[in-house]
Amino acid sequence: MTLVRVASEPGSPGRENEDFAAASASVMVVIDGAGSPEGLESGCRHSVAWYARNLCGLLLTSAADQNVTLADALATSIERVNALHSGTCDLGHPGSPSATVAVARVLGDDVEHLVLADAVLVLDRVDGRAEVVTDTRLADVVAKLDEPGGLPPLGPDGRSAGLRRRVEELAAHRNQPGGFWVASADPQAAEHALTGTTAVADLAAVALLSDGASRLADRFHLLDWRALLQVLHEDGPAELIARTRAAERTDPHGSRWPRGKASDDASAVYRSFSKNL
Ligand SMILES: [Zn+2]
């Protein structure tokens, strides 16, 4: 019996969730959409959530074809989303919606994975190791841009002028050699994703997380990866997100853990391969 659990929640109640997560019998996908801050032009009349859910659905479908690689499935999905709005929107605009991607696919005796930008995939190995796959190129660019003192303090709603300037600076490095790669209008970004294959026999579980759901481990350091996997195994993705929200509430202004948004959209997909479930 295969058990896949999925949870996805907006950063705050009433805001549109710009993450999208879904799973089929063989494919698991987490998408984390990003766009221009309010008040900046994007060239696209659709919402970031629209972009995220269409990319997720098309990727779930494309990756189900076992004859294509995950990178090719992602490239095809990016092209298909482009086709949905190339007639109404300026896809060459630097503010066009983009997304980070994590995909895992069970194919025969193997689990294949693909990670693009700062989504996180964790391979829970039967030997006890937690192997984290995430693309640091976005963080590397941010580190280069950071002035001494790091990110500016959060504004009342997490969208200070400093943050807006940061988004504009990042756009100049997006999908450029030497910069970082995300899913947006350019299907070639898929070639720059991190990919790998692991034997099912070597895995206890696999977890796919948007960066809003990996914070307890990689930003707040309240859990190590093994403990995070334990939460997913015992209590599931919704509990991981609930614990993340509880931690964020203890630091609403980002003074202990500097971050762009007090609470981010959070998504987790967890699949266990243990035989005794
Ligand atoms: Zn559009």
C-alpha cells in the first residue's frame, strides 16, 4: 500500500496561496510561485497562484509519461503554460511569474528527482542518512547582493521598500548564466535543474518542501533534517506546517530569524516506502 500525504497552506489566512502541491500514484510535485511585489508591473494579467497551479498540473501530467526525463517534462510544462497566456501577456517582461520546482517520480525500482531553485527535496535513506537536495544558486546571488546587516527589517506587511528593491535586483540575475534558474517563460531553465536517481530499496521515504515548509530546519534551525522527517512520518505534512506557523508567531518581526515574509506559503508532500505502513 502506497501512502502519499500532501499539505499546502497560504502564509496568512485570506491571502491567495502561491504554492501548489499535488501527487499521483507515481509523481509528486511541489511548486512555489513568485511574482512582482504589489505596485510593480509584471507584464502578466494572471495571478502568481494561477501560474503555480497550471505549472503543477501540467507537470504532473507530463512527468507521468515514463518515456520523458523529468527535465524534459518540466521544459514541456513551461512551454504549455506559456501557450496558455502568450496571447494576452508579455512573457518577456522581467516581472513575469516564476516558480521553484521539486518533483519526484517512482519509475520501476527507482525514484527520480528534480529540484529547481530553492525548493527542497529530502531523501530519507534506509541507512539513516537524510540527503537534502536544494539549489543554492538563488541564495548565492542573494548573499552577493546583501549589504552588511543582511535583509532590511520587515515592513508592516512584509513588503518594505527594501524588499521591493531586492526583487528588482534579483530579476536581473534570473535565468542568466552565473545567476540562478527558475521556472518562468524560458523552458531552457529545466536543463539547469538538479536531478538524480535513487533505488527505492535504499529509501525509507521522500519529502518535497517549498521553502516556507523547510524553515524549521534550514532557516530557524529548530529541527535537524532527521527530526523534520520524523514529524512528517509520525504526524504528516499538515503538522509540520502547523509547527512552522507556531515558530513564526514567536518572531513576528523577523528579529530572531531575518526573513522576507513573516510567514510564507508552505507546502509539503511526503511519501513513505516502508513496507510496514
Ligand atoms: Zn499571464
